[in-house]
Amino acid sequence: MRRYEKVFRRRVERFQEVMREKGIEGAVIRTLSSFIYFTGTKWLRPSILIPAEGEPTVYVVKGEAELFKRKSWIENVVEFQRAEDLMAGIVGWIHSRGINTVGLEFGIERDAYLIFFKIFQRLNPTVEIVDILDLTMSLRMIKDEWELENIKKAGKIAQQGMEVAREIVKPGMSELEIAAEVVHELMVNGSEDPKVYVSTTPRAHAEPFRDLKVKEKGVVTVVIGTDWNHYYANTARTFVIGDPGGRVRDAIKAKEDALKLALEETKIGVTLASVERKLAGFFREKGFGDSYLAGYTHSVGLLIEEPPITTIVVPQRASKVQENMALAIIHPPLMIPEGAIKHEDTYIVRRNGLERIT
């Protein structure tokens, strides 16, 4: 990503501006998605140190610096051999700069371990630690055009994967077999870390099982998340096998009509909660109030689900729709005895409406 140095440097500069406004003198970023946001590349055991002013520093394992420099725009790259060397380097960086207030992301991603926080706290008893997850996510919520182009490319790959699913789903196939075929299609087309969920039973986000198979009469729901340059697009479809009955047909029709309602109501300036209430009312009217899982949308980006995540973080339903958000709509399935009924696509919020990309 060295050719996009201006993009990533500007992100660091914006983050530094916010840190200075909040009185944060430096940040230690260990969550993978934010590491990618600032460096432009994914890396195992990510560690980037960003001062409120000046150049960032990245720590990598011994022998990795040369490759990292080819992948990223950052020049200050320090190698470490042991885990204790990494912690010692971070502590030294903080003390050498006289930093008294440090930002950490209280996230749940890979390498953002609670034990790191505990050790860091013990080694820096006089340093104030501030949670900066909301700061980084507020920057990431609104996408620039380069990010949106990556999401669009990911959307095209997702569509190719869904076409494979459409062709191969048949009675007797296991969820795992379906997922394997779709993942193969996504990866050969350039998705480095695809997510594929398959459900033949009523499950919301279904990690595929090898012993659950497509029935002669039933439904199969496939959820696909694909990435391009680490940016995700999200789509889902339910496939009907045979004639599983009128309840399935009614649920699919209700889901399709609810999608139209969601797209009409999701406009710049509108709160996600207001749309959520209308959808909940709609499903009650159609007799599926007990089948609807709340949380109609979530953002996509460097994570397949990132704020605002109305499905699991209730306060984020108060968020307002903003231009250049990338939203997956309509997220939760209808859970009926025959299975999970789901129809989801990724949209970019534009000034004149929603742009569908899957």
C-alpha cells in the first residue's frame, strides 16, 4: 500500500488531531482492524504506536521488517525477538516521550488481549490509560472513496460466491461442503479472509457443520462476507428446496417487503432506531413479530460487522445515517421452524439515496 501513502498518512494525522483535542499524548494500537486502517496492511501480532505529534512506530517480529516496509508506508519499524522485548519497547517509547496519558482500544479482536492491558497497567502505574475505541471507530465509520472502491470490489467477489452457492445447493450436501465450495470461489478471486456461514436449521449466524445436510424440502441460508484490500462487503440469500410449505413463502415475502421498507426509510439524518421500530411493527403486523431478531443493519469495513452494530450494541441504534457509510441491510433473519429466512445486501449511503453493491 505504499502508493497510497497519502491516504494512510492523512488518517494518522486526523487521529492525532482528535488525540490532541482529547488530551491523549500517545496511542498503542493492537487491534488488527485499526492496525490495518493506519498502516494499510494486515500483520500477525499487530503493534503500532502513534504519538499525538510526530511519526508512528510499528513493532514486528525479528526478520519481518523488510517485508513490512514493502507492504506499508511507515518507515519507523522496530524488530523484537521475544514478547517481553515488545513490552519493553512500548514502555520505553512511552517514557522516552514523557507521555502521561495513553490511549488503548478496549476491543475484542485478535491480539487485543486483556492480559496485555493488565501487564501494561502494571508496568506503567503512573500513566493514565484511556479507551480510544470510540475515537478510532468514529473515524472509520465514514468511508473515503478509496475505501468504498475496495468495498465495491469485495461486493463483486461476494456476488460470484453467491452464484456458486445458487448452483451447488442441493439435497444431501452438508453445510460444510457448501461453505468449502463458496470459500474456494471467493479466495481464487482474491478475497484473503472470507467469511461464509451456512444454515440448514434455524440459526442466525451459522458456522457450518459437517453433519447438518440440506433436506429434500426446506431452506438453506448462505451468508457471505468477502474482503478486498481488507475491506468487506456482506450479502445473504435463502434458497428454497422443494416445497417446504406456505409459512416459508410467507416469511420470504415478508422479508422482501421489509427490505423495501428499510431501504425507503434509511436516509441521511434518520436514526437507525426509528427505522428499527418501523420494521418491528411491520413484522408484528405480518405475524412474524416473534420471529424477528432486532437489529436491522450494521456497518461494514475493515470488519464484517463494525459500528454502528444495531444487532448487538443497543446504544448504537441511536446513531444517525450519514453520507458515505457502508451498511449491510437487512441483517437479522426471520427465525421460523423451517430455518432462517434472510436477505441481505451491502449499500453505500449517498446524498441522493442508497447505492447497492451486492
